Amino acid sequence: MTRKQRRMTMIAAAGGVLAVALGLILFALNDQIAFFQSPSDIAGKQLPDGQRIRLGGLVEEGTVERGRDAEVRFQVTDTVESVKVVYVGLLPDLFREGQGVVAEGVMRPDGWFHADKVLAKHDENYMPKEVADALKDKGVWQGQETN
């Protein structure tokens, strides 16, 4: 084997090792990746059971129901479609109807979004970029322009 062939063999082996390492990293992170979806995005899709997503929009007026054991049920809307959400735990202090919210969890076959994390906007001028963009697309944005 010549020097050039040995060098090419080493480069090919290193590339193969890097490709396998990258594949293992992506496979391990697959359960941790959560893509943002608006209620309209979810309405037309059949999501795989157990796929993690971030659902964003406004908490629909009159839909917040508090149950036993810190269970809260509410609907998230983008004014076109709504998604029913169930969450067990303490909600952020600024969570209320008509405010922006991002919930992270999984969509179940029963039609309910089971959230394990709920984030609310933290002041009058802030809304997560994804939520603001989705509301602008629907023509219902009422806040200030963001940069």
C-alpha cells in the first residue's frame, strides 16, 4: 500500500467514524427536539403518537377549567383553530385567558394536547417570536412590531 492509499484509507475511516458519531448524537437527541406548531398547523396534520411539539397561541377566553390535583384544562387558539390542552402542575403567575402561551408536550390520539411545560409571556411587550409570527400570519397581531 502506498502512502497516498494509506492516507486516503485513514481519511475514509475518520469520516466513517464521524458519520456514525453524528448519527448516534441525532438519534439520542430525537426525543428532545420539539418543533413549534400553531393550532392551525396541528389541525391539518396527523402527528405520530408521542412526538414532542411546542404549541403556541393565545389562551382562549372562557376555557380555563381547574380540576383536582393541580390539573388545568384550557384551549390554545390562533383565532382560526383551537387545541384542547391538559396540564398537571403549577402554572406561571402571568397565565390567564387572552394571553400568549407556549405549551410543550405531546398530542394524544384522544385529541388532547398533554403538556408537561407551560410558559406564559412575562410582560406587556414580550411574546415568543414563534407565537407572534403565527398571530401575524393570521392577521390578529395586536402588539408592537418586533425586530
